[in-house]
Amino acid sequence: MSHKITFTVSFYQRVDKIDDKKTAPIFMRVTVSGKRADISINRRVHTDSWEEGKAKGKSQEAKQLNLYLDSLKAKVYGIQRDLIDRKEIITAEKVKNLFQGKGIKDKTLVQVFEYHNEQMRQLINKDFSTGTWQRYKTTLKHVKEFMLHQYKAKDMYLHEVKYEFITSLELYLKTVRNCGHNSTLKYIFNFKKVVFLALKNEWLDKDPFKNYSNRLEEVDRGFLSKEELAAIEQKNITIPRLAVVRDIFIFSCYTGLSYAEVAKLSPNNIVLGIDGEKWIHIRRTKTDVKSIVPLLPKALTIIERYSEHNSVQDKNKLLPVMTNQKMNAYLKELGDICGVSKVLTYHLARHTFATTITLTNGVPIESVSAMLGHKSIKTTQIYAKVVEQKVGADMAALKQKLMGNASIAKTNKNYQS
């Protein structure tokens, strides 16, 4: 929730600095929403000639001093108006610096965020995917909207980003933007990466995230069951574009590769593994961790199917991957045709590889982690937990079924006797 900004200018006498002539210096105090900054005006006045923030009496000296105080106050309010017009955040310290002609040469939050995003844009398909870059652009959009909402400012200086900014941004994302807990934290973590960039470049002295702590909530990672996967594989599809999309989706189900990784696969990524069979070696777009995947027969068949495809040969790719937008639209259509109620996405394909294809079939979790290119096995353990939950649910259903059969048998026996 945004708060009202208060702004006052006053003058006071520093009686603790009184001299032998009983004169004391006059200071101007700028107070913005309870935070204040004091400025010496380089004037002294007798303690008997000062009262309630101004020179006392009607002498020419008193009149001139009060006129001077009025001019200083007008200058400060002029600075305030300029900051409001530029939609900059207003702080007492900033007003003091501008009043004294120092200005502030700090980099701004938007400047650093845009610098980060431009660097990322230049590394698309090398170190980052287009999707990751888009998410950082969205994060910047949310941060800009938050600053307008919370501080009535289009931008702010890096040194003004404090712990309170982070917690208020989190609250804004959850309430005003109606983001879920995990979505909110992903935006916060993106923002943290930009702050870390500023710290590394020494554009920021103190880490506002030092005392910040929060964790993503575990979520149920959807995946296709063996039956659902078979329904998609075995469906007779006569529409060419959907047949291609189906093949690429199935390829991801049998390799665990994301859309971005499949899109950049080239013949150079196919190597002979330690077993003499064909493997995929690729660095994950998201984490830059090497992913090693022995090619299962179905994945290898799909690669061979498109080896003579025009777009594959022209672009030196393994598969004729369309744009992410088209692929997702066609996947929805594919799901409807195949009678699968789950929303088909490449995340779902990757999760299916981790669960239905590997862990459920007894592949050790360490091997699955290496194939998925996870930095930590803890990430892979989420899939193992999902498999355990499914096993538990399946066995509970079987138990109920067996108990039901036993009950029926007992009833029949009683009836016969």
C-alpha cells in the first residue's frame, strides 16, 4: 500500500555552539516523511534575537535575515517540485545534496537493470534463453510499476534501495499484482541478481538483501503417466505440423531437454558415449551446467526421421523446431486430439523424463540428476518425492481394491453357506 509523503522545511538555532558573544549558528532542517537532513546556512544570530524559527524583532537586520530564510525555503521547495515533475523519489538527503549543488552521481536502479538485461540479450542462445531474458524484462516492468505505486517515482538511486524496498516489493507483487508465492520469489530473486551485479561493480556499498530470507514452496510437478504418454505416441496424426510438434515433444520426454536446448541442438552435440552408443552432450541454457543424455531408441529414431528435413539441413540443427509460441499453441491442440487432459508443455515433457521414463524404471537419482543438468541433487529429489507419492497412492488404491475383493469373497461365501 502506498504511503503519503510529508515534506517540511524549518530553521533552528544550534545553541550548543554558542560563542562568547552569545551568538549561535542557524541551520535549515529538511524533513521528508520523518527523515531529516540539516544544512548550515552560514549565518549566526544572537540568542536573544531568535524565536520560533526566525529572527525576532523589526530591525533591518532581522528583516533581512528573515527574507534570506524565505529565499532558502523557496529554493528547497523548488527542488521538491523538480523532483516531483521528474517523478523521482524524494529523500531529505537528496534534497540536501541538490541544495548544496553536489547533485548525486550514483547509478539508478533502472539504469543498472537495463544494463543487465542488455548484456543478457547479447548472450541469448549462448548463455541464456529468450525466455529467461523475457522474464528479466518482466521483472523490470514490475519494479518500475512498484516504484510508481509505492514512491510515486519513475526511478531511484541504488543507495536508496534498502531492506524495506525488498519487503514492500514482495508485498506489492503478492497483493497488487496477485502473484503466487513462488512467482513472487522468482521475481525477487531476479531482482537480487541485478543488485548483486551492482555490488560486484562497486556501484552499491551495502547489500539490501543481507537480512532478507525466503524460500520457494515445493510444488507438485506434473508429468505424464505411462498410459498418457502412450496415448500421444500411438495417436494417428494426419496434420503435418502437429506430427512434427508431437515428435519434438516426445523427443523431450525421452531426453529431458527443455525447449531452448532442443532448439539449439546441432549434430555437434551428438557424441559417442563411454558405452560406444550415441549420447547428447549440451550445456543447459538455464544453468550452464553440462547435461549428458544417452539417446534412447525412440529419441534416436526421431532424430533420424528428420535428418533430411530442409530446415534441419539449412540451419545445421537436429530437429525442425518452431518458435516457442507456435509450439505451445500446437501442443495444446495436440493434447485435445490425443484426449490428454493435462496441459502439454516442454516443462511437462522434462518432468515426464525425470519420473515416468527414468526414476520409475529404477534409474539411480544421481544419473537422472546428471542427465537433467541439475546443479544440485536436491533439485532432482523433488522428482523422486513425486514418484514416491505416486507409488503410495497407487498402493493405497490397490489395497482398497484388494480389501473390496476380499469383502466380496466373504459375502459370497456366507451367501453360499
